[in-house]
Amino acid sequence: MRKLFVASLALLMPAAVLAQEPAPAVTLPEAKVKAVMTAAVDGFIKPGYDAFAASAASTTKVVGVLCASPSKANYEAAQDAFRDTAKSWAHIEIVRTGPIIEQNRFERILFYPDRKSTGLKQVQAVLSKSDESATDPKTLGTKSVATQGLGALEYLLFGADAQMLATAEKDSFRCRYAQAVAGNIANVAEEVLGIWDAPDGIRKAWEEPGPNNPAFRTGGEAMTALLGILVHGAEAVRDQRIETFYKGPDKAKFPKQALFWRSQNTWPSVIANIDGLKTLLATSNMGDLLPEKDKPVVATIDAQLTAMATTAGSVTPDLEKAVADEGERQKLDTLLAEGKDVISKLNDGYGGAIGLSSGFSFADGD
Amino acid sequence: MVWRGETIDRRAFLKAAGVAFTAALAPGSLQALERTDAVYASGFRAPDGSFGIATVSERGEIIDRVALPARAHGLAHSAATGRIVAFARRPGTFAMIFDALRQAEPVIITAPEGRHFYGHGHFSPDGSRLYASENDFEGNRGMIGIYDATDRFQRIGEFDAHGLGTHDMTVSDDGSMLVIANGGIETHPDFGRTKLNLDHMEPSLVLLDARSGALIQKHALPPSLSQLSTRHLDIGDNGRIWFACQWEGARNELPPLAGWISKGEDISLLDLPEETTVRLGNYVGAIAVNRREGLVGLTSPVGGAAVTLDAKTGAVLREEIVREAAGVAPAPSGIAVSSYDGHFNATENAVAWDQHIISLK
């Protein structure tokens, strides 16, 4: 433990009177916590970033082929590659902790929500100026985050005039810009993967909680963080992906605020988010930490997530229609209700069963 | 109404509450009210998942409940008017003002467009103004909203909090100065409660002129402590302003977790013993000063601890293991402590107490 420098000190303290013997807030079996955290990192987090980095690299190549040989087939292949990368990101996007939230990496991959259409305006400005510095992933990476991530790539491949990519001259500016965006995304993904891969870095901190650990002093703290990924991931699906455009039948609706509405990838992205939650829950073997009587809660949560994914998959990809049609709206209402149930079950069902009580989500910055 | 020191007078409370109010109480609650020497209020979550505010006896028994539309966080009480306000947990946009004696209808106010409440606020000493910490999330700056308590809490202005991630705020005893804890953490309602700038935080403590909003003094923390979020406040004797912190840096470091400032003086950070810092889990969730006894209470849900300090010297007088320790408030004797798992002083209730308690003094 390293004591931090204190600029101006109060008096030295006499010995304290300890009213009771110390006992950690949550006591969990060390070996099991280590196994769960190791499985979470090695079985979900690292493979998730690995797959995302590979998908982004593949998209970079596919868009490169389109730039070199514009054609309908190569254009559609580039669109398909975007869909794959967007889904690959959504799968690991649920991890909103660690290196991804440092140095604006998350925003560089996905700048969303964007209520003021900052991304659209800035991408259009790059296009209208044919800013050559946006065609190199390295220089693009230093520009506004709104011009260099998945939102920009979606507009370039699916937005106004995007079909010109199939018939344009070889190496058109729009195509080279799109290729640079894909390359930038791949670079950021590789960077994050590298940080998780480093032997003495965050991976070790996550897998070996202890008194000298820079991330977690106890198993309870580690499990709080792991459960936090699931809770905050589920909250993000409900609050940031659905409620951004639909909050209920009597509320204002904003279908064009939905993520990836242009490419009709809203629901594939949501389903991939949910799939990420299911995969983390399963591969980490979090249920091993539960008393026998509480173990069924994991299956319950998994079933709730499956129901959410099924509902999401049943909603029309045409979001204008989704918010206008009563039948479609009912599906959205169901999705919101299912999301609330999942969050509650994770917090109180799983969290409560391992002794985190309702306090789990309370101690997060307030 | 007669006020006695820091505690509400029980007979005055019963008289003011009136027969109708006491008759409506459940027998157990009435018994609790008749026994009590002090009354607190705190937010809670009920077993069915609903949220509310409860008034609480000295022993920790629930006296009365007010339902809330969503989860609350901090509260403020005006001794002059008897009004209590409960602020929505960030990034909530409502605040409910009610009368603990149910003599006036509750008032709900909402944060204006482009703002949300940060969860804390304070009344002016005469009860005519309510100040609330707010987020101007497009401008990425903390603000203090000003509401007219004499006119159904109309919003009548705002001051720049001179920092970001504004959290707790309070008012000097004479009403001349606003004291603000800028936690330094950027958040945006579009991203829920996600902390957006942990690698470049800007915590600070700020004093403002309550009339003009003019900056009196601002204390930033040194670079080595830039990840020390200054979040909660209480005022002790002689204008000493105590603050409590939450460390967002490496878990194996031992940062200072509390300190004080006074008008015209530099910041003082408390050098707690290493075992106390460890016990507090680098995270103090609430702070309260018992002026009469010269005590400062700190609680940590992360470490599961309640710590009592000597307000003059900063010496640790007592440490108590309190699993999921939540709120803290001055008690007639010592410091009152609640917990997420339902404990409030000597009583266990079937609710999850939220992070803060106020003393209805």
C-alpha cells in the first residue's frame, strides 16, 4: 500500500477505539472468486476484444477492396462487414470499465448518443472539404471522436449518397475515408486488447484480488465490479439504446435517434449486447459463488435475457414504423419491462444472494 | 415551535403534528414517536422496490413515510419552516418538498431543460431560498439552482459552481456563503451514471457569495490527488467546513479521505491512520458534524465502517464495523448511523436505507 502525499496535515492521531472486530463487508471464497474473475477475463473480455479487433481489421480490408474495385458486390460486402463489426462491438461493448473508458477510447469507437447530430455534421464537413488528413487512420485518430468511429462508418456506407461507392471512380475520397475509419477502429481495439493482454496489468489485477491489488482489495470488490458490468450493461440496453428513442406510448418518440437506424442495425446491435451479457454470465461461472438454494437465479436471469433478445428480434427494423404502429409499440413496452426485470434480478437476485444486498449499486460515486 | 439544541422537542412535535396526524399513525409508530428525543429523515427503498422518505426516531424506528416517484439521494431541512426536500438521485430531475408534519401539500419541482439534479441542496437559514446542486450537462459544468421557497419553489436563478461533477453543497450559518463540493467527475445523462473522465478529474471545493454568486475562494487538489473526488460536506464550529472524499485511483494507495477548509484559509487534509483509511475502503459516503459534542462522523459502504473523529484535532475516537454503512447524522449523543441492509442505530427495519440522513433540527 502506498500512502499518498498530503499537502498540509492535521495532527497525528492517537490509537482508535475499535468497537468491533473487523469483518469485510462481503466475504466470498477466495479461490472461487479468482476462478470466476479469471474465467470472465480469459473467457469473455479478452476473446471479446480479440474478436472485435479481428472484425474491424477484416472490415478495413473489405472496404479497401471496395476502394480498389468499386462494384455492387464489393459495396454490399463492405456493408456486411460493417454489420459484423457493429455486432462484434456490441458484444464486448457491455464492458464499460478498464482501458476502454480511458483516453476517450469508447467514444472513439462509438460516439453515441448524439442528440445534436454532431457526428453527422462533422462527417459531412469532412466529405465536403475532402479533408485528406481523414484518410489516414493515424491522423484521423487525432480528430474529433465523432468523425472516427462506427457512427461515421455507418454514415459513409449507408448514409446519403453512399450507394455512389458502388459506381465511383477507384479510390474515391469517401471510400478512403471509410477505410481509414475502419482502420482507426481496429487500432483502438488492438490497443485495448494489448492492455488486457499485458501480463502484469489489469488482467492480473482482475484475476488476483488482494491487499496490494490496484483494482480490488477483496473478492467482494471484484465481484461487485463484475456484477456491475452486467447491471450497467443491462441498464445501457434499456436506458441508452431503447429509451433514447422510445420511452413509452405517451412520450415523445425519436426513431432517428436510435443507434444505427440508417443501416437497420438497431436490433442486431441490441441483441448482440444481450448476447454479450448472456455470454459473460455463463462463461464466468458466476453461479458457482451462490449458495445451492440461490443457484437457480442464474438460469432465471439467462431466461430473462433470452426473452429480451427474442422480443428485440421481433420488432421491425423500420423504427419509424416501430414507434408508430400499436402492435410494434407493445413489443417495445414489453422490452422495456423485461429490461427492468433483468436489472432487478441481477441487482437483488444475484447481488443479494452473494451478500451484496441492495447496497451493490449504491456505492458507485455518490 | 420550540427547538431544543439539535433535536426537535417531542411535545412540540406532537402538538404541531396534531391529533389527526398522530391518530393516523400505526400503534407501533405512535409508540416510537412518544419515545423519541430526536427525529431524522432518510431516503429508503422498500422490499417491493418502491422508494420513499421516512422520518425516524432516535432509536431508528420509522415514524412516517412519504412515497417518492423514484430513488432519492440527499435531503435538506429548514428549521425555520419545517420543510424537507428530497432530491432525486443523479441524474434524476425531480425534487420533492414536503412538511414532516403533513401540514402542507408536497411540492414537486423538476430541473429545467438541460439540467439534472446532482442529489444535494440546502435551504438558506431563513428558509426562503432553496439551493440545489445541478448539472449543466451540455456545458459540462456544475451549477447551483436557486428556488424561491416562499413562492412554490419557482426557480429564480442559478450560480456557476466553478467546477464539474458538483455534488454536495451547503450554506454558512449566517446565509452569506454557499459551500460547494465539486467531485470533479464528468457525467452526462445520456450515459447514465458512467464516469466519463476518471483519467482527468478536476475535484475542487468552492465558496461563493450567496447574494451575488461571486467566487470567494476555490481549492483545487494537487496533481497527485486529482483522482480524489471531494463529494460531501458539513459545517462545524467556527465556520470550519468538513469535507469527505472518494478515491477513484488505484485501490492499493492510501489517499486522505477527509479534511476541512475555512474562509480565508488553505485546505487541510486529514492524515488518518493507515488502518482507518483501509477500513474506510478509500471511500467515504457521508459525513456529519455533531457540534455540541465536537464530533465528526464518517461512513463507508465500501469498507463497511463508521468512524468518529474529534472535530478539533481530527483524531480518530471510534471505529465501528457497520456492514454497508450508509447515512450519518448528529445524534443527541454521538453519531447516528444507518445501513443499506436496514439498520438505523439500534433498530433493524425492513427497508434499504439510502446514502444520507438529515437531522430535523
